[in-house]
Amino acid sequence: MLAFLGDFGPEVIAPVLVFAIPIIAIAGGITAGIVRTISRHRLIELAQRERIAMIERGLDPSKLPPLPLDTEFGVSTRWSAGDYARRRAQGLMIGGLVTLAVGISLSVMLHYIADEPGVWAVGLIPGAIGIALLISGVLVRPKGNGSSGAPPQVG
């Protein structure tokens, strides 16, 4: 059935495919980042050209919306210090929970499918990273309960 492959049997193709998936994902992520950066700069350039054209025609450019310098996908990225710290802490906590879950799942899976004893310990690596992310999320969490980073109200 695989005679047309010659020396490339499943024992050769499987490892290639295993390593091709993360390589393709990394290359895709880099490409998406480059395209996003180029698109963002192009949008800023077009907005600036529009303002220049309005000024040349003697129109008031203040009627236009602000330049898209601090927006990402149409949403403002300017946050107060408290909102930024809260968002950063939430991101660390979510990343920590996901990574810890991956570590625990990997340990359990390897415990049941591996023939060698102790292979389950491989899951301790992402598990430890998840715990470290959870700890850092707790450490950088802003103190107080205000939504804009204001000190908590006593009363």
C-alpha cells in the first residue's frame, strides 16, 4: 500500500509530521504578527494622508476621529494603571491555570500509557510553570477594589 513512498514509511513520516506542526504554528504566528504590524502602520499612514488632504483643502481636521495610534482592532488600548495591572494579573492567572491543567493532564496521560515508570514526571514541567504563573498573578494583582485603580473606599 505504501510502496509508492519508497524508503519513506510511517516510521519516517510520523516524526516529520510531529515536528512540522509546531514549526508551521510558529511560522504562522510570526507571519500573522508581521501582517498585523504592516496593516496597522498602513492604517495610520492613510489616516495621516486624509488629514493632510483636509488641511490642503482648507477643511478642519478636528472633525475627524482621532488617529488610530492607541487602538487595536477598534478598541482603545489606553488603560489606567489600575486597569492595566488588573488585566496583567488576570492574564497571568488564566495562563497559569491553563498551563497547570496541561501539566496535570500530561502527567495523568503518561502515567497510564507509558510502559516505563516515572515518565509521568514530564508533566511536572508545565505544571511547575503553571504554578509559577499563578503565583506571579497573585503577586502583581493590584490592591484595592476600584475599577480605575483608585484606592479602596473605607466605610
